Amino acid sequence: MTALESPRSLATALRRAGIVDVRDDETTRSAYSSDASLYRARPSVVAFPQRADDVMAALDVCRTRGIPLTSRGAGTSVAGNAVGAGLVLDFSRYMNKVLSIDPETRTAVVQPGTVHAGLQKQVLALGLRFGPDPSTHSRCTIGGMIGNNACGSRTLAYGRTVDNVTHLDVITGTGTRLLLDQNGTPSTGETDALKRLVQGELGTIRTELGRFGRQVSGYALENLLPEHKFDLRRALVGSEGTLAVVLEAGVRLVSEPGHRVMVVLGYPTIGDAGDAVMDVLPYHPIACEGLDSRIVDIVRAKHGVSSVPDLPTGSSWLFVELAGDDQSEVLDRAKALSQLRPSSSRIVTDRKESAALWKIREDGAGLAGRSPSGAPAHSGWEDAAVPPARLGDYLRDFDQLLLDHKLDGFPYGHFGDGCIHVRLDFPFGGNDGTQIFRQFMTDAAKLVAGYGGSLSGEHGDGRARSELLPYMYSSNAIELFTKVKGILDPENILNPGIIVDPQPLDADIRVAEAKPVTAGLGFSYFHDGGDFSQAVHRCTGVGRCRADNTDGTGVMCPSYLATREEKDSTRGRARVLQEMINQGGKGWRSPEVHDALDLCLSCKGCASDCPTGVDMAAYKAETLHQSYRGRIRPVTHYSLGWLPRWAKLASLVPRLVNTLARIPGAGSLGLRLAGIDSRRSIPLFAETTFHAWFRARERRTTADPAGPQNPPRGSKGPVLLWADSFTNYFSPEVGHAAVQVLENAGYTVQLPDQPLCCGLTWISTGQLDAARRIVGNTVEELAHVAGSGIPIVGLEPSCTGVLRSEASELLQTSNASLVASMTRTLAEFLTADPDWTPPSLTGQKIVAQPHCHHHAVMGWSPDAQLLQTAGANVQKLGGCCGLAGNFGVERGHYDVSVAVAEQQLLPAVQAAEPETVILTDGYSCRTQLADLTDRKGIHLAQLLARASSSDGTTAI
């Protein structure tokens, strides 16, 4: 970038060139300051091209002004290939369409921003698939895959991206547009110069390049050899956006095999698993992936033992997938493979089990964000490759290298291709962190080069490894790369500092530049050493928050799916917070921070769905806490943040309050004054609170011990039913049903002496000091019960989640841990009782919308198990309802709230038959449903109570 260039003048030039969506605001620049790598480079401007003409105009502006241009898809580049200090072009927002599919020729034409999963969804319906399938397939783009020659797990069958590209429409750094296909490379000044260069370097190319399949480092100049017909199309794949910008691509499709079988082979060590690869390959697997107990243990610790299906004996495993159209032949092959010695084995034919196992592998990059010791782990040396025949020895030497450098991590990856992934706990927090990083990277490069391997097996060299290329290639080859760059991008505009004339590998490391933030925090962040900076830097940028989760598998990230804006993704928000910290940690109140956090629903979906454990709801609460502590707050922090307080007052005269809310004009005025969107309804307060109802019931029992309506004395002992503020003041009928269900199950129901609040609304509005006092009082009261061994059952998922999670973060007391360990959801409590049988729900259709906090903190598996045992036909939704506590009712959030509901909840409800039950345990979910539809949601307690009553109603 020229010294006098400013973001504003560059943005103006781009707009004048006809590019409509150009942004130079601080929020966008911060959100795009990193990709999935270690590196930080704030762009001057981010532009979102809508057509090829926009791309050519942007390049022209950059060439005229000497400004770097970096192409970006989903930003999942792990080596620092998709960050730059000049102009970043994000192709994923507009140039993301599948332009055509031809089933006859088995080809498709796509724009560079097309998401892999989007293409795959369309072609799978035709019995076809796009072969390469990187672990980021749910969000990575085809353009990004072309940029680094992505491969994935099934390269053994389908090849690399380069093997699946039929044509490329590109523009080189000189501004020349080329259409490259299988019929040859057109003659231009640049291509003719390339031919002459190749003719003079045949020996270097033939001896050093294209030696084995995963040799991705450097430029793939072997494709320019005469015997390969000077195929510039293939040579540009893997050039990391340094030679040309992709405008359009044709891709090859393959038929989807009729049958798949997974064989899991167990070995004592990861080196033994590597040794076995050459014995596996003759069985023609389409995938052969390796991992060991270190990553499996992380999954079990994060999601529970049941999250990992049974594995064969051993500490390391090969996940081998066989496929074919003849089921008997595939099974026979699987049986023969399972007999390999020495190994233990298991054939997995159940699709759910195999999907669960593959998910472990797919989430590897995120799960590896923490080393086995729990320290932050980082990319950098994450995809080296060696010829498969040498894999076992390489893995043993690599483990020794880690020991020598006192580093830790867990290798895993594409063992069948000899490609190994790993993230390592480089001590960037120390003064010598970058020195240790540089020394290890250098030694690792020497090791892999000694095995005839490649610094990169599929991610590209990027900023992390370009400087190390001389350890792998001769000076002649390095000079050749420079000459190629000089022909196609002579002004060094396209992604400079990558492959040719590289940036230092230890420059601009984001984590190394970040300072600790430990003083005066609202939460304890005990899993991050009490450091907000370390918590925020959990985000490694793998971008799972950008994935479409409308298949019901997750929640994260509803706001991104509604707006498709990077700043509204979990990663984008984390990047903005990281930039705040990297600039000194003084900017809690900066506009870009609040802009990025504004549409965060605080759904906590990321806390469970993000492989690295980012908890953006907590970070937002912390930011609001720091921003407004001791200051006047937004009005909703008082109207909604103090809702339990107002509800308690309203409970004294509920009829009067409800009547006033119905007076024409009064309700809308109240909403406006409270900062609530006028399209929202005012919830009615219960005329009798749940606590008042229960105490009156107790008094009747005391007055007439033999009365026919008295509750049965439970034979299984007491259980404390904790009625949160929402159940107590707004939905006492849920509490009534829960009492009936628990008493029918044989328990004696108790309530706390007085209503107890968890402080949820104070937490979500960042009033953490008040929340600490409120939940502290509640925990002390409940600790007496928990300490005597009496279980606590919560009804409102978000409030139950506070006792299970936030209370410990706020209080850091043994009582908080005790209460968390004794608190259960209704389903958790009932399914843990071996003598309890649910009432029959056979034939009952249910659309279930799990509350986000239920999904994130407690997990919905016990509920699913209960409903399955009862015989119900359940359609479980993923995503968020969109209301998310105070978020969806606040003025300015209504449209996004509805857009989130339209992702899954509203379509499912609209398609549901009248007799279908809409199961919504969360009060906010039921409120959203009531506001946007004519259907009514019910709680699990109400469903069970109705099913157990002869007339289908709650009996008490």
C-alpha cells in the first residue's frame, strides 16, 4: 500500500469504479483482520464484488495505486492466506451462486464464493457429488479450495481440488483475463513468457515438483511441463491468490457410491497406525484418517462419554471408509480389512454412529485449539505431508521433536495421503514465545524435508511457511517461483508476502501481540486462567459459526444466518474484541465493539457448538458490564434487565397491571418508554403466582390431612422444584404440571421458602455486580438443600443454565459448584430414575424447539431419550427461536429476531398439523411463538401431565 493512501480515499476510488458494497468502517476492518490463522493484518478496505466486472475494476484501482489485493472466501485459511493490509475482496456475500449443473457431463459451473456444502446439497439430489471434502466443507468456498488446492478426507477416491477443476475464468495480476480449460492455454504475452521460462527449467521442475500427491508447497509448475500440455489451469490451483483472481470455475462431479462402510482399526501408538497405512491402501479405501486418544479424550470431556461410539482396543485409530455400488462386495472388503494384524477392529454400518465418528475428525481443527494439557494451541505447522510409506517413522520423529521443544499437541489427519494436522501450544504469552515458534518451525521444516515431504499438504504455505520453502526446494526452484510471479503479477499486487518474497513467519502474530486482560472482570474465566484476552482468543477462526445449521444439528450462529455479515458471526465478533485487546484493551465502549455485539442474541450456541468453546454471550455480558459500570445504561437494561423485580411488584396487583396494559394507547406507550418494539405484545402476569398456589395447596393439606385432593406422600423421597421468575410470575401452569409429574413419579415436591431469582436478566444486560449478589443469595439458599442430598429440578432452561454454569463463573464458591452438581432439568431427573416410565405418547407428533441455553449448557439428549421411550414422533429443530430473552423485544432487533425464527421454527410450525404438539420449554420460545403465530407452545411438564391424565389435561 502506498504511504499516502488512506482507507477513505481507497474506498472512494473503488466506489467511483462502480463497486457498490465497499466498507472502510472500523467494525468491518476489525472483523476481517484475521482468518483461521495466527496472523493479524487489518485491511484498509473490504469490498464485496457482485460480478466479474467489479473484480476487474477493483484490481485496476489497486494496480493504479500500488495497493495489495487479497481474495477471500469463508476466511478459513489456516496459514494466513486470506488476510492482507490493503484491499480484501470477500466473494462469499454475492458471488456465491451455482451457475449451472450438467448431470450428463457431470460438471457444474460455480462462482468463487459458492459454499462447498451449498454445491454439494444441489448435486447430491442428482446422485452426484463434488469429490474433495475438506473438514470445513460446511462453510468453505470453492474459490478458497482452488486457492490452496484443498483436499479433505476422501482424496484417495476423488482426488484433490486440482483434479476436479474443468475450467477457470481468471484475471492475472497484469489485468489480463484468461479462460483456461482442458483444451489448452491461450497464447498471450504472459503465457508465452511462461512457456519460454519452463523450457529453460525442465530439469528443476521434473526433479523437484510433483513428486507425490500432497506436495502442495510452492507453485505446481509440473503442470506446465510439455508432457502435461502446459496446463496453466492446473498450475494456478494452489497458487493462493498470488498469480490470479478466480472469477468463475467449472468443476467435475462424480457419482455417489451406493453403499459406504466404515472400518475402525485400533493400534497401540500413532506411529503404529502410520505404519499400517500401506497395508490398508490395497483395499481401495475412499478415506483413511488417523487420530489418537488425545483428541478422543477431548471430545469425551467436552460432550460426554456417550458422544464417542465404541472404539476398538488401542490408543490410536484409523478411520477407514470403503464404498461401492455392490453392498456385498463392500462388506466383504470391510471384513477382510478388519482382519489386518496387528490391530483390533470394528466394522461400523450404522450411519449415526459413523457420522458421530466422522464428526470427531471434522471438528479436529477446533477441538485441537487446546492442547492435551489445556493450554491454548495454535496453527502454524498444521498440515505437513510425507509420502505415506514413510508416515509411521515421521510421526515418531515428530513426537520426539515436540518433546525436544517442550511442546504439546495431538496429530491427526489424512493418514492415507501422508498428511498430518496438528496444533501446538506455542507459548506466545511469554517473552520468548515467538522465538520458540520460529525455532520449532525451522526444525520441523528440516524434519519434513528430510523425509522428502512437503511443508503443506493442503492448506498452502501462506504467511506461516513461505519463509521456510528454501528448506524444501533448491535455490533454482525458489528463483523459478519468483520469475513466475514476475510474469503473472509483476507489480506484486496479488496477496504479496506469500510464497514469493515472503513475510517473516513470526511477524504480525495476533496472539503474541495481545496483552492479558485480568483486572476488574465480571466473570472469573477460570478455564482461561482468569484472562479475558485468552478467553476471546479461543476463537481460532475455523468459521463453523458461518455454517448453515438448518439441518437441526446446532444453534450457532443465528444472527450470521440472518444477516450473512461477518461481523454478526461468532468469529467476526471475536475478531473485533481481539482487535480491541490488541490496541490496549481500553476500548470497551468503542462503537465498533458495540456494533459487532449488538445483534448477538446471547443464545450461548457457540459455547457448545464452537469446537474451541467460545462463549460470546459471556463476552457480550462482560463488555456491557465494563462499558456501563457506574454509568447511565440503555433503558432496556432497566425495563428488561430488572424484569423479575417489576414482576414481583406486579404480582401484588396483577389484575390491575394487566388491565392497564390493555387500555388503548397505554400499552404501546409503555413499550415505547421501555425501549421495546411496538410490534411486541405485553405478557400477562399470572393472577396467582406459582409459589402462592403451592403454599395455598400446602395449607389445605395441613387443614385437612385426609382431604381427597391432597398430594400423595412420595415413596422416593423429596425433590426441590425451583420455580424461576418466569415460571413463578408468568407461567405458573408449567409449575403445576411439574408438580403433578413429579408426584406421580413418586417424589415429594418441595419449594424454596421464598421465590429465588438466578439473575439471568441482569447477566444478559451486563449488570454483573447485581447479578452476582442475586445469584449469590439464591445459591446460598439452595446449598442447604443440595448439601443434604436433595436434588434440584429447574423448569426454565435459561435459568437452570445459570445455576449449572454462570453461577460458578460469577461466584467461584464451593456452594456454587455444589448447587450446579445437584441441579437437573426435568428430563434429566426423570430419565435417571430407573423405576420411572413415561406416559405413552405413541403416535403423538411433536415439533420440538429446544431452548438455546438448554442445548448449550445441559444438552437436550435426555429429553430426546424420554420422548423416544414414550413413543412420540419428534421433529427436533436446531437454531434459535429468535426472541432470546430480551434481545428480540428490544427496539431495533425485531426484524432480525423474525428472520432467525424464519430459519427453522416458523416453517416447521406452519407445516405442522393442528394436532401436532409444539414443545417449547423456554418462556422466550413460547412468547415468540405466540407473537408470530396462532399456535401455542407447551412445556415438557405440561406434555407429560396431560399424557398421564385420563382426560388429557393437567389434573392439579
